[in-house]
Amino acid sequence: MQKFTHSDLLEITEQEHELKVLLNQKKEDKMYSPKKETISNILNYSKALSIRKSENLEYIEMILN
């Protein structure tokens, strides 16, 4: 059985802390966001979309272009 001293345990704890910090930094670096072009396309579509209530059908969806 391997024996650990108090200083060994402190060193392991410090190394664990450093690893956790590194992992948290990598998670933040990998955050993705959509392109401005994609957001613009979605907003333009939502402006052109018209949904009207109908007497015969429930709703009618139209693209106003």
C-alpha cells in the first residue's frame, strides 16, 4: 500500500485546482454563437411572415415578398 504525506496531499489538491481552472477556461472558449448573417436572415423572415386567422381554416401563413 502506498503512503502519502501531508505535503503530497497538498500538492495533489493544488494540481486538481489547476486542472479545474483550465477546464473552466476551455469551456468558456468553446462557446459558439450564430453568425450575424444567420440572425439577420431569421429577423428578415419573421418580418416577412404574416399569420392571419381565417373563417374556414384556423390560420393562414403567408410570406409577404
